[in-house]
Amino acid sequence: MKTAVCNRSTLILKGRVFDFYAENVTLPNDVTLEMEIIRHPGAAAIVPVMADGRVLLLQQYRHAVGGFIWEIPAGTLDPKEDPLVCARRELVEETGYSARYFEKLAEITPLPAYSDERIHLFLGTGLEKATQDLDADELLYVHPVEYQRCLDMIAAGEIQDAKTISALHLSAGRLG
């Protein structure tokens, strides 16, 4: 099968987290077009499950969507960082808990039409209290939520974040 060919790639904006490119691309069907692409280093996200079965959900402020949304802990990979290392770091930083056990759930591509971002999803268990260490731009609140309530929040439209919905559904078989 034929693949696309990038004829030209021009950096439009170098951002703090990702870069924005304009690319001239010839698709496998020989159609050539201009595309805007977000080049992202990737991320890791964790479904942290407490000993009693509750999930640590974050209510986090996201300016792009105009307010607080429900999410699982997640963060951007540092250059050449292993996704598990990122998951471990972000769990502690955002929730104030560490996990003894991590299980890879999946790797998802949330915005394939215009971004190469891949998010590595993990299940974290064996939680132990640690010290939360939020970045200056992180405004969030940690809430232990019953697993079934998480699924109910998805069904009711209260949880809209794609990585969170994916990870919670993927963890269902492992959490019973």
C-alpha cells in the first residue's frame, strides 16, 4: 500500500509543549494538499485506583474549554522519556499518590486529523500517599470517585475528556 509523501514542512510556531507546522503533502491517492499539523511529543495518563476501588479523578481547569473538566492524571512526555516514567511522575505530581503497580491499557491517538500526539494509558494500583507537586499552571482538585459513578458521569456527559473516557472504559475489565 502506498503512503503519503511530505513534500514540504514549514514550522509556523514553536510552542512550549508542541509545534505547529504547515505541510504540503501528496496523499496515497496522488492528491496534493496543504495541511496544518500539530507535532506533539506524546503523553501518558493513568487511572489511579485506590485499595477500596475508588478512582482518583481530577477536576482541572482548562482554559481552552472555558472551565473545569473531569480528567484522570496525565502529562506530556519529556524528550525521549519512557511513557511509564512520565506516568509515575505525573501521578505523584497531580494527585499526591504513587502506585506500586502499573499496567499498560493502550495507546490512543486522540486527534489524528491534525496532530501526531499519542497518549499512553495506564492503570495504577497499590496506591501510597506521596507529596503532591503541582506546576504553577495546574489548577486542580483531586476527588476519589466510585468506579461505577465514573461510568455514570461518562453516560451523563459530565466526563467529556477523550483520554479519560477511553482509559476508564479500557480499565473496566481489570476492575470488575
